[in-house]
Amino acid sequence: MKKYVLISILTALLLLSAGCIIEKRVEKGDTVKVDYIGKLQDGKIFDTSILEEAKNAGVYNEKRIYEPLTLKIGDGSTIPGFENGLIGMKEGETKTITIPPEQGYGAKDPTLRFSQTKILEEIPKTQEISRFEEIPRTFQATVSSFVTRYGKQPTVGMIVDLTDWPGQVVEVTASNVIIEHKPEVGKSIVNEVTTLTITEIKDSSIVLRYDPKVGDIIPSEIGDLTVLEVTDTTMVVKARPQKQIETVFGMANVIESGDKYIIKVNPKVGDSIIYQNQIGKVVEVTSDSFIVDFNHPLAGETLYFTVTTVVIEKGKETGFFEKYRLFIFGSLLIVVFAAAYSFMTKFYSKEEKEKKKEKSTTKKIKAAKEVMNGELKELASTVEEVEKELKTKKETKAKKEETKTKPKAKKKTSKKKKE
């Protein structure tokens, strides 16, 4: 009975330990869905995936769908501290992850904060400009846009038709393609605006010459330029800008001031500025300038995320051990259980044999004692009978001896006879 109780306890412990070992936890390569609440050091919520929390914290965005965040651990789609904090978590577990700046959005970089005057440019109404312009010899396009335009995948050496001259593919990557301009020196291109002539091809650029006529209108970033005079190397133009033009700092007003035009912006604190593929925020505005900060809004902040792992999907990148760990631990459990059972069986079989042997010996001794006790009782009974018999004989002999030694009594004479 004890044997089976111990084996049952051992099996339960093994099953429990195996269950703990093979429990699903977040690892590199896994795809996970997590709900989160992000807070700053003062407890203010700055982001969350939970609708109710967003509304209560005043960070609700009606354009956003509030649902668990899906991410693949290790692909760099989120800050390192967030990914590292998820590793090892069980499905359904909730915990708070503390992320220092170096594991979050980094420390604030003072070089990403600069001041800009509100007046971006002053353009003379009439100015003399060069007839020559240099453009880069190569340009980059995305593979998707290349396929959309030409209907086929790019390959190195492929010749394609550009707007005014041919081009050649010189490099292809997974997402981009680099194309080199292939114009002929001396060739003129006539378009609806003006005439251009290729005058020189350098190592990294191509030189173009404008060949306008007086009265031609040339479009530019600020508006139309009317040609007033043409020389061998320059041309005199008169600007006719638009009332508003688009700049990297937002819409700018074109203000006429004497013999020039002033290009001026009027940003507000909080406006977003996109410059060289970076997004900045206007953080300060004065009467004649403003400050743009291109640091991430959470740069320099220690972040606190309360996260709950909703779903863990094991990744294909999981190693052999992780992929087959259920089978491995199951097999190991069977082996350990079989070994334990074999040991317990042998141990208790030997113990039972010893007990049986001891029980048999005890039984024999008991039987021998009972036989001896019976013989002793029988002997005691015999001795008692002999003693009784000896006692009886002794008493009889004593009586006989007493009779022999006792004197005989005289016979009495009757008085009647004497008379």
C-alpha cells in the first residue's frame, strides 16, 4: 500500500514540475499580443491600448483602434526595453516594466533642438540668375514605384525610359533601385516651359543650360519667373510669387515689401515639422523666431508600462529544443517515472521478502514456544500428580507406623458379672 502511495506522490510531483517547465513563455522570435498602459514618472498616462483607460486619461484618439498591440519579439518594431520586459512572461500574466531612457527613446540630444527665424527668405522682385544648373547623375526610387511605372522587376543593367532621356539601373536592393541618367552631351530638350541643353556630364552630376527667350515664363518653387533679359551665362527675371507657398516649416505667407518679397511663417507651439524625414515639434515661439525640437517627445523619460500578455504564438525561429520541448520533457517524464517505479518495485519487493521471512521465523518461534509451553504444562501436571501420589503414600506409611507404636487398651470388666 505504501508503495503505491509513494509512487503516486512522485508521479504528481513529476507532472507538476514538467508542467512548470513546458509552460508557454515569451521568447525571441515569438509573436505576442499585449495590452499595455504607459505612464510617466509622475503617473500620467501617455499611451494605452485599452479604450476605457484612454478615455479616462484624456488621451483618447478617435482615429485610432484600441486593441492589444501585436509585435514580434526581436524584430526591433518597438523600443528595446519593452521587448526585453516581455521575454519570460507567461500567457495571461500581468506585470509592470520599468524602462530607463537608454532602453527607451534615449537621452535628449541638444543638437536636435534649434532656433529658426520666422522670415525664411527675402526674394528680390527682379534678379539676375545663372542659366546653368547641376543635377545629380543618379537618383533613387522604390522597387514598388519602379514596378508600377515599368511593369517589371528591376535588374542591374536594365535600360529604362526617363522623361527626357534614357536611364540605366545600376543598383538594386530589397526595397530600392538606383538609376543613372544617360543623356547625350549637346542634346536639347524642348518642353512647354523652355529649352534645356546638356552641356557637360561630370562624375557625380550633369550640367544643364537654360535657353529661354525674353518673355518666357519659368515656374519655380515660389511662383512664376518672367524672363526680362538673356546673356551667355545669366538671365534677368522678374518674380511673380504666389500669396502662400508650402515650406518645410509649414505654409508661409509671401509679403511684398518695397523691391522684394518676404517669405514668412507663423508657427504655433505644438505644430509638427517634417524635415529630412524627421518629425519635430515647435516648443517655443517668440516675436521673430521659434524653436523646433526633433527629439522624441519621450526622450530622456523613464517609462513605466503595465503589460498583460494576451496571446503568445511561438515563432518558427524557435530552436530544436524549444520546438520539441513538449516531446522531450514528456519522454523524460516517462523515463524518470519508469526508473522510479522500477526502483520502488525492487526496493519494496526486497523489503516484503524480508518481512515475510521475518514473519515466517516469528511464526515458527511462536509455534515452538507453544509446543514447549504445552510440554511444560504437561510435565508440570505429571509432577503434580507424582507429588500427590508421594504425599498419599507418605501419609499412609505414617499412619501404619503410628498404629504399631501405640499401646493396647485394657478391657473393662462388667460390674454386673462380679456381683
